[in-house]
Amino acid sequence: MNGVLDHVMLRVEDLEESLEWYTTHLDYEEKGRWEADTFTNVYLGPENVHEQGAVLELTYNHDGRTYEMGDAWGHVAVRVPEDELEDVYHGLVDEGVGDYRPPEENPGYAFIRDPDGHEIELVQRDHGELFSLDHTMMRVADADQALGYWTRKFEYEPTGRWEADSFANYFVKPQGAAEEAMAVELTYNYDVPTSDERSEEDVGARESAKRSLDGRTYDVGDAWGHLAVRADDLGDAWETLMTREAPDYRDPESCDWNYAFTKDQDGHEIEIVER
């Protein structure tokens, strides 16, 4: 069970506004769509997505609900050519994208936000198409557990790390994956304020969605959705995950054998899809 990442899902409050934003500013095109009675899923990506590349899934629920961003999920990162970061960033700002975190403040990367406030990192890479998905970041309460989960359950391997004074980033990918495949970035903060130390506005009303371990607490929220991992055979992949003691969250039968879901140690949802 070492399939590449297929997509990352974000929930949006205005589908047409989001589609216009991504197709205009990132030059994404629609790769697929699933219309249901209560929701719509639209898959987006650059024109030439690598065969092991991932796409973005925008989910729009028809009931007009709003979402809490939370802080357990971090951002999606897209690639820009090396030495072009400043030009790309300021070109996006000139197009009307908000000036959020410019590259002058962050050597080697920058950040923008989409209409729903999802953070998108622009990261310099010498491979992959412009704005192709490079990684998606989620915060974890225990780095050892998180790395163990991905290496044991999914046979991923570490591909990079960045140690700072107050946090560490660990990148994992399937063994032998192409450079163009999307990675998971696991961010571990050494000292995160507990809920008692945060403002009421920061904590919000989603007490039931919190995950806490060793004093590090994150609000899962619901604006971010899930990561999806490809499988050659859904049934075989699920059996392997159950043998490796992954959480049995939504098995293939309960999902009409279209997909299945497990969770990691922090409650992040991971979809298994057959391609």
C-alpha cells in the first residue's frame, strides 16, 4: 500500500467564485466533476498534470453553510520555477490576489489566499508544471507518531526535513515516487499554546473538533477536508490498512465501493480511491 497522493480536498462557500479564482489566477482547468443531490465536487489542476501528480478537489455543499478554518490543517503548496518567485507573486497581486506574505519576507517561498481564506504557498522548484501541487501541510501533535503512521500504514518514506528553533517540518512520499508527485508535509511545533492560553476568538466554538496530545492542541475545523491516496485495488488496499491497524472510519462497503476513509493519529481524514 504505497500509492501516490491523488488529491487534496477543500470546502468552499461559493463554488463559482472559487472556480473563477483558480482558473484565472492559477490557470487551472476542470479535470472532473461529481454532482450529487446535496453537494458538488470539482477537480482542478494545471493543463498538464503529471501521471503521478495530484489535483485539487473543491467541495461545495448546497445548503449554504459556512466553515471554520481551524489550524490543524496548514496549507497547499504549488510550484513556481526557481528565480521566478518574486515575479509570479507580484504578478498575482497585480491581478487582484491579496498581498499576504510576499517573498521578500520569506526567502524561497511566499503565500497567497483563495476567496475562502485557504492558504496557498508558492514554493520554488526546478520540476513540475507551474502551479502544480507540491505538498500539503498538516500539523501534528507528535512527530514520531506521525512519521510512524505514514511509514507503516502507507509505506511512505521521508524525503526532506527542516529543523527550526520552534518547529520542524518533515516531508514524506511513496517509495520511488516521481518528483512531480505531491508530498505530505508534517509540521511539528515544539511549543503550541493550549486552549487556555488562546483567545476566545482563536479557540472558537468547535470544542468537539479539537485534538490534543502532550499539551499541543489544534482545532481541526471543517474548511479543510482530506487527503486522498490512490490504490490499484480498493479492497486489497483496505485489507492491508486494517492489517496494519489503521482506524476503520468509513469502509469501502459503506461507501458503495467507490472509496473508503481512514484517519491518522491526529484525526486528519485520508481517503482511499481506486484509479
